[in-house]
Amino acid sequence: MKSLTELFRIGQGPSSSHTMGPRKAAEIYLQRHSQENGRFRVTLYSSLAATGKGHLTDFAIAQVLGEEKTDFVWKPETVLPYHPNGMKFEFCPGATEPVTNEVEGKDAWTVYSVGGGALAEEGDTILQTPDVYDLDHLSDIQAWCRAEGKSYWEYVEARESSAIWDYLNTVWETMCAAVERGIAHEGVLPGVLRLRRKAPDYYIRAMGYGDNLRSRGLVFSYALAVSEENASGGVIVTAPTCGASGVVPAVLYHIQKSRRFPIPRILHALATAGLIGNIAKSRASISGAEAGCQAEVGVACAMAAAAANYIFGGSLATIEYAAEMGLEHHLGMTCDPICGLVQIPCIERNAHAAARALDANVYATFADGVHRISYDKTVEVMKQTGHDLPSLYRETSEGGLAKNWK
């Protein structure tokens, strides 16, 4: 498995696979032709083409390559075998006018945005750092922890080195900043839906209730805050993706603010959450275009549930159970964003998943971690379920809520 620095990525929304990944690909490609005159042609396939304009895919790429010299070809009906989020970059030397498909391009490079901002080439490894973790099953990691008398976060430290804590501290500060901007930011989100921001209202209303309802309302407001910041192109952390970026911050921010846990314990919780997300990313998917929203919001819920259970003194077994429940009860969730925007139903799903993560934490604690279905098994089922979902339910905006909305 890769480093947690590749799971928790700091960047601008609204989509890790449709915005952050393509932007990174454009930066890599630009390095090849930065000193040459000509135009770029970028062909977007399948999900990247179907929902690319709503996700600002073309804007992110053109920002890097140059808006005045980048042309786009949209092929939503073409699904490349390796992954639905395929894109092809070409350079047309000497061209000064927009280039069509008939114009021959040079140095064609096909690359895939595979979720969480990561890139891959067909038949190759992910185009980032080498593997850091030697184990990618939670059961194996749990066995290591039992044998060594250590926690999950200590396994992270053993594989990443102590340098990971400086990075996770930056991640935590970025998450907090997104929450605080979001609960103070009123107005309307960009896009044709003209969706009004809800986080400030939820925050104020929550403060008027008694303890129990106030607690739940604040969690909702924090998740909405980050998700709305993401939808407006603000700076957030992929956890594990942009579309699911509100769940983990909402849970941890609420716990830290209400219980005043020390920051080192919050960082250990982030490491625990990262381990859970990394397993899903390595062994299944965190891409809505590949496996539906279960791979984004479902994995985020599992991460947040595990983090909460660790903070409240959970054992290796109860942490694993909380994570398993967080993912299991999102199995089969479709990715059907209306108008291709990361707004409806994405934002509301983040709020509900944050609340479910806290419920999974409590349930696992009452059960003392004893259960039949493992997190590893649930990850396998999530992968198979995602492959079984028709493409119209995997971030193409061709089915589900996206199709029936007017």
C-alpha cells in the first residue's frame, strides 16, 4: 500500500478523480512540451466526459496547459478497458487554431484518474511513490498489532516513520480550516442547481437545542461545511476523496471540540482512519466512477467510525468492527450526481455518513467487537458490488437521481 500522504491529499475541490487527478496529469504532460509552440488536445472518456463539465475537469486541465491553447474532445460513450476515468493527451506542434480529431497529434499519452487524485497507466503501477506498507489486509495488520502489543496508528508510524505526524498535523489544520470557513460562508454554490449553502443555518439551529440534538446537528453542520467548501472549489483534504471529504473532518472536529482531546490523539485517530481507507483503496476502489458512491462515502464512513472508536478507547477488535459497519451499510450505494455536480445528493450524504459513523462507533463498543463479517470481507464485497453496478450508476449522471431530476 502507498503512503497516507497519497490518501490524504490537500487540494481544491470539487472532485479528486475529476479535478485533482486530471490537473496532476496535465502538469506531468506539460513538462514534456513546456518549451514548444503548439496546441494541446485532450480527449476525455466515459465518466470524465459525462460529468466532466460539472466537475470542472476541463477547467482544471486548461488552467495548467493554458486555456487559449487547449482543445477538448468529449467521448462519454467510450469506456476504456482499464478504468472509466480515462483521458488522452496529445500535442500538436505549430498549431495556432483549434485542432480537430482529423489533425494528427504527437506524443499521445493515455492516463487514468483512479480515485483520490491518484493516476495510473494501463498495465502499470500507480504513478506515485512506491509501496510503504507490507500488509494490506486489516486482519494481518491486527495480528501484527497483537503480536507487538501496539495500536493501528503505531503500525502506521512503524511503516511511515515519525515524519508522518507533521504531515497529518497539516492535514488536520486544513480540515479544521475547511469546517470553520464552511460554517461561516453563506450564499449559493456555483452551478446550474443554484443550491443554497446550509451549513451556517444548521450550525445556528443546532445551538438552540438540548445536548443530544445539538450534538447531532453540529455534526451535520460540520460535514455540510466541508462538503460545501469542496463543491465551491475550496481547499479540502481527500478523505478518501473530494466527494466524501466532509465525513472524517466532521466526526473528528466535533469530538475534539466537545471533548477537548489532545491533538496528538486526534492525529493518531487520523492515522487509524487512513489505514482503513488505504486498505479499501489498495484492495478495491475509492473511485465513484469505478465502484459507485459506496467506494467514496462508504469508505469515508468506515474511516470516521474507526477513528471515533479509537479516540474513545476502542480495542483493535472494536475499531475493526466499527469500520466494517461503516462500509457494510453503504454497500450498493450508487454514484448519481445531478447535472454532474458534486452537490446533490453528495453533500447531504456526507452529513448522514458522519452521523452513521458515530452510531457505528457506539454499536461496536456495545458489541465488544464480536461479529461475523470482517472488514476485509466487506472490502471484497464492495469491489464486486461496484463491478456489478451498471455504468449509469457509476458517476455518469445517466441514471438514478440524476436521470429522474428535472
